Amino acid sequence: MVDWVLETVKEAGVKDVKVIANPHHADVAAHLDARVELIYQREPKGTAHALRQIPEGELRGRQVLVVNGDSPLLTAASVLKVIHAHQEQAKPATIASVEDPTRDDGRIIRAADGSLEKIVERKDATSAMRRQVHEFNVGLYCFDGSRLAGELEKVGDDNKAREFYLTEIFLHLRPVTVVKLDDPDEAMGVKDRVRLAKATDILRRRLLEQHMLSGVTIVDPDNTFIDAAVSIGQDTVIEPFTIIKGDTQIGSECRIGPHVYIEDARIGDRSDCGPFAKLRPGTELAEDVHIGSFAELVRTKVGRGSRVPHVSYLGDTDLGVDANIGAGTITANFDGKNKNRTEIGDGAFVGVDTMLVAPVKLGKESRTGAGSVVTKDVPDGATAVGVPARVVRRKPVKSPDSDSEPS
């Protein structure tokens, strides 16, 4: 979640990024340690107390942007809107707000002239405030760093939570520019698993819209799940109930789904996958490849024009160009200690229910009979059948360097 916030502020042009973290959240700290400067708040006494962990000298003479770490829906455009307003108005502080009658967070209380009077946190809001005030604090602030440093110590903990709220600084730091954002979802702080699910769905739909506007057809956006790092080429069609995760790259004019799971894979132009297929990390499909129903591939490379039509498992496999894998084919890649590779040559034809016991190699234009168990390499042009498989015939195979001489 914090990665979304970091990407947003960096996209907005922020260079010096510090994250104030709880030292008890070791996994979060380890995740961030090599990427940003971590500052620890050893006692969780509120947002103003967190900001006090930064030495005053690092605040003075600078513009200071403060963003809540549980706000993954914030966009770079909104951050820039606040920064630009702060620079144009030249006031000590600028904050962002949204109008949302469905929310119950920190409320923006306006004075009679429309200026900011104060921000009242949810726990301290009166019944009248809950009924009448529907403008909420986003948790996105821009400060004159020198003024911020001078007023931060004035913030007290006279509230129901006995915390030092950063919002209390606006009782001392005036005047304040309030920038109203158009999308109330950007103010959502993810404080529980219910909001996490809502935020995830909003981000998912944003990503799908970006793909559709870039020329990808998403047949059923309500039932399609695509991670942020995924890239998809123009005129590719994504069928319903497809999940695409991690650093996956899909080419142009492909057809994916329905009911397909892909993670950290590469798919070349004009290839198709599914229904009910699974491409696990390390899988690479070249152009014009067909992966059919109930096929699973992992750490496998498939050459141009090859076909794995249905009900097969290829693990740690190098499949050449224009090869065909019969239904029920299995590469037995794990011997109990190591994962071993299988090599299947160009133009090979693997019969149904073939088991390839790795490490093993099928040569170019080789064939296996139905139900074969292949434990030894099969030469180019040879046909192997049986359990264990044995070569029953061979045919000459042309050399790639010659149109007439057999190898």
C-alpha cells in the first residue's frame, strides 16, 4: 500500500522522500529500507509527534509535503494541484479536502468568511458536526518548512485519543489554503480490511481503464484482475475471470482467457491462452503460440507457432518452433532434489499422454507415440514409443543451413 503513495509523490516530482515508520513493523521497514530514508517513531503518539522525529534543520528553508501512508488512492495530479496552489498563494500551509456525505473522518470546519477555522478529528466530532459538515481532510499537506518547524512544538494532546494530531497545527499556522479535490475516493485512508478491499477495487478499475484507453479490449471489467506492472499490447482481448499478476508482458493481438492465471510471464504477439490455463513465473511464449485449456507452464520457453492445446504440464521446458504437444503430456521435471529441464526440438510432435522424464531431449521433427514414457534422448527425426520409450524408426531431417542435404 505504501508503494502506491511513494510512486505517487515521486511522479509528482518529489525528490527527497522520508518515511516515518513504526520500528515494530519489521516487514514494512525491511521492504522500504533500501528505497527511501526511514525515520522511526518509537512511540506512536500521533501524526504531529511522527513529524517531530525529523530534525528541525531538515524542515527549515524548504517546502515540506506531508502525505498519509495509508492513502493509496491519491494521484500525482492531486499532489501537484496542492503543490502548485501552495506556491501560487505563498501561504504558510496548503491542505487538500473532499466533499463526501458518506465519510466519517477528520472534518474541515470553516469560519464565517469561508477560511479554515480548524480540523476536527472523527473521535472529537460533535453530533451537529457529523450531521452538518461533509468536507473532509484528505491527509495531504504542503508547508513552508520554516513556519512548520516553528509551530510544530505548539501542538498539544488535548483530545480524546491523547495524541499529538498534525491537524492541530492549523490552530497556530495561518492563513491556510484549502484545495478541494474532485474525486472523494482519493481521501480514503485504508484503516481496515473493508477499506482495503474497496481501495483495491478502485485501483483495479483505474488500471483496467488505462488499458482500455490504450487499445486493449477488456470484455468484462467487473471480473478481470490486472496488476499495476502488467503491460498489454494494442488489440489484445482479455476474456472474463482472467488474473494477470506481477511483471507480465503481453503483446499485441493476443487473446487471453477466460479463466486464465498468468504471473511474471511473457507472451508474444498474436498468441492465445485459455480457457482455464495457468502460466507461472518464468514462462515465455513467442509469437503465434497457442496454449489451450487446462494447460500449465512454468519456467518454460515456447517457440514461434508452437501449440500446447490442452490438459498438459510443461515445467522447465524449452519448446522449439512449430511443435505440437498432445493432450495429457507431462514433463516430470522434479527428481526429489533438483528441477531438471526438458528440450523439445523444432517441429516435434508429442503424442497424447506422453511422459517426458527430465533431463531429456526430443530432437527436431521427432515424434512420440501415445502413452510413451521417454527416459532417454530421442534423436532428430526419430519416433519413440512404449514404456520405457524406444526408437522404432527414423527419418532424415534437413539441416537448417541447407535445403537439400539431410542431417
